Amino acid sequence: MLFKSQISRKTLLCLSALFCLLYFLVALAWAVPFISKKTELNLGREADKEVIQQFGIYQDKALQLYINDIGQNLVAKLVNKEFSKFHFKLVDSSAINAFALPGGYVYVTRGLLSVLNNEAELASVIGHEIGHVTLHHGAKLMIRSIGAQILSVGGALATKNAGEWMAVSSAIFQQINLGYGREAELESDAQGMMNAASAGYQPTSMAGFLRNLRKQEIMSGQAYHSFQASHPETKERIIKADLMASSLSHRYSKLQSKQGNFLSHLQGLVYGGREDSKDKRRYKPQYLEIYTVQEGDTLENIALRELGDKRYALDIAVLNGRKESVAIRPGELLKLVKNGVYEGTRTVHSAHKLPDS
């Protein structure tokens, strides 16, 4: 009986030790990147060249500066930036996407920009991607999925080994497109909302953004990176965003959406079209026009007068993140998709105060 008891204790101790070791290894993989910040910076710097080659920079200096200003303002509010310098770029892709590379490289597509409806939503998205950078989600995920390969990345970059770098680079983009997993996305949602709120933006915009993306995906079939409307985790993200928004709204005052300022920057933005440099399909040119609602306007008569068919009223409602049944008010700004190439001025003028509250 004593012998059996001793075996049982030894077995239990071995199992406990094994469990602790496994727990330690898993926790370590999430908590500490096995690559240096210098290597992360090199990874981001090299992969940035490929991003630019694949998508191209959207040729609008004012919009580029606008995106960068918002990003730099958010970084300035962080207690721990992790990296001394961040880069924010608007890329020329119709895909609804935003993503980040290790080392402080953050990208927003013009496709995503076209479905956002205020600056607070944009700030939440950029804040979310900043969270992926500062929390080292990209590096951690690559370590788990291609551990041995990533450990040699320093040598691949130093020696310019094209074969090794191509393999690592391919893995980076694959992981970006798949997302970082439930916990990492929720963590970055929270980080983005807190960061945006500390910069003066309404935290409710994140939940609104996620809800609108569900509608966009259902209607267009185009999904945001790491976000699937049909996936159970999507509902969880929206619920958690709502709860956090309620908490943050009580902690901060004078929070704004800055809708008017945001929409005025979208005047003439190219809409639709190619997703990347490999997309050789032919598209008819389209752009966004920012329309100021007049007295007596309805979505139906705007659709008929501006787009030639009142049935486009639903499209206008979805694009602007609103219900078709909700009345519009004079002075409001709406995004409309027009055919052709934009040739007007970039500034939106309104007789009413732009709704920035």
C-alpha cells in the first residue's frame, strides 16, 4: 500500500511538473518575443517595401498627412510606445482592411476609409493596429507558427538571403490576413478604444464600426481582416466593445466623433477598383462625393436625383452606417458613390456647421 502511494505521489509530481513546464512555455510564447526589438524593426522595414510594392501608396498628400497625424497623436498618448518611431500609411487598395507589421508600421486601405463614417472610428481602427504592434502580437504569432524560421530571420536579413526572407515574408502576410486569434483581437480592441478615448474620441465608435462591417460584409461579401460576420466571436467583440465604451464614456469628458472633419477629407476618394498590383481586372472609375443634405431631402430623392435611381437609397444608408428608416436632417453630410473620375475641389463646403460632436 505504501509502495503504491509513493508511485502515485511521484506520478503526480511528474505530471504537475510537466503541466507547469507546458504552461510556462505557452505563457512565455505570448508574453515575451524570442526576437529582439531590433529584429522586429528590421522585419517591419523590409516587409514595408513589399507592402508598398504590392499595394502602392494612395496618391493624395493631404489624406496621407491626415492619416499620419491621427496615428502620431494616438502614439503620443501611450505610456509605453515600445518603439521610438511609428509609420502610418494609406495604401491604394479597395480591400476593406487595416493591418500592422512588427516594429511600428501601420497601414489603412482606401477601401476601409470609404466605409468608415467619422474620425473616431478611424482612430479606433488605427489604435487597434497600434495595439498589435505594442503588444508584439505579430512577432509572437510568427514565433509559434514558424518558430525555427523566425529565429534565423536576423541572419536572413543580415545576409540578404532571398530564399529565407521570402519564406519569412510569406508567413508574415499569411498571419496578417488570418488575424491574431480571439484573445489578441479582443486585447487590441480594448487597447484601441482606450487609446482613442485618451486622445478625445468617442469610444462608442468602435462598436459602431464593427456593426457596420457586419452589414458591409453581408451585402458585399468582402470581409475585414480577422473579422467574419458569421463567426460567433464577432458578436462577442461587439458586446465587449459596447461594455468598454460605456465604461470609458464615464471616465472621459468632451469626447468627439469628428464626423464633419473626417468626411470632408473623403471628397473625391477613389472608390472600388483594384485590390493590389496583381489585380488586372478592368473597373469602371468611381469616387466618393460628400453631399450636404438640403431642406426636404430624403434618401430616396437624393438617390433619384444624384444617382438616377431611388433604389440606391439602401446603398446610401449602408455606406453611411445608418438605417434607411431614420430621417436625415439638413446640414448632414452623406457619402455618395459617383461614376467617373473626380475633377472637383477636395474641400467640402456646407452652409451648416459640420457635425463634429
